[in-house]
Amino acid sequence: MQALWLEVPEHFLEERRRLGHDKKDELWDGVLHMVPPPASRHQRLSSDLVVALYKVARRVGLDFWVDSTGVFGPGENWRIPDLTFARPDQSSERGLESAELVIEILSPNDESRKKLPFYASIGVREVWIIDPVTRVAEIFAGTTPVIGGVSQVLGVRLETVGAKLRIHDGDSFTDV
């Protein structure tokens, strides 16, 4: 369901903050996008990706954040990817000013593909969009799809095998 409030009552926003329901909310050119908490399948995939990619990220010198760190653009703009991989110099007091890689895990009524121009505009090198049901992963460099499933940022190859996402790292692989 989509709804448009021209003016959101402050008491409603305060209640969302108090209950912690605003942790994934995003601001798109001053427009609040209220994002519901992720489903368990979504969270499980996110956790599995952290385990699978931790050593790879560290090997290439990247820090990573899960779920609640904003990636900021100019003005009133931020997005909160499911996973973010960034160099230490891309971090600031408010969050991240850019990133090397963001991963978006699809949800019902998802807007992940609509975020691609924003990410490209702030210099995010690569975006992965993953379906948590089919485990199909799409890789984008800016807004351009990457053919072949190879991440230039992490140096891994992604492949869907049955209902698993296989992450190839050199001669080894991990299924998530």
C-alpha cells in the first residue's frame, strides 16, 4: 500500500521514533519514505551475506555496515541500504558520504531500483540487488547492469544455483 501525506503529524513521527520504527526510513529530496521492518527471510539473507562477505571485505580494505547507517547525498537526501561496504574515508559523523558497494535486498513494494540514480550521483561504485526468495542477484555499476555477475569492488562472482546465491571467491565458494 502506498499513501501520501502532505503534512505528517509530528506526534506520528515522534511515536515512530519512540518505538524504533523509523530506523530504515529514508529521505528522498525532502520526501519521507517510511520503510517497514524487514521480514525474517530478508534478515536471514542479510546475516548470511555478512558472514559470507566479511573476510572478502576486510581483505580489500573495506568496512561494512548493516541496516541502519545512512548513505547521504546533498540536501535532504539519504538512503539506508541493507548492507554497505565503504572505505574509512567515506565515513562521516552523520553516516556515509558515499560507498564502494551497497546491497539492497528486495521486499514487497520495493523501491531499490529507483535508488540507483541516487547512488550513482554520490559516487557509489557498485550496487547489488538481491531477491531473497529466488536468490537472483543483479549487479549495477552506477545505473548500468554488469553482465557476468562479477563484482569489481569485492572481486567475487555471483551465481544463482537452485535456491542459493553462490559467491565465488577465487577457487572457493559460499552458498547463501
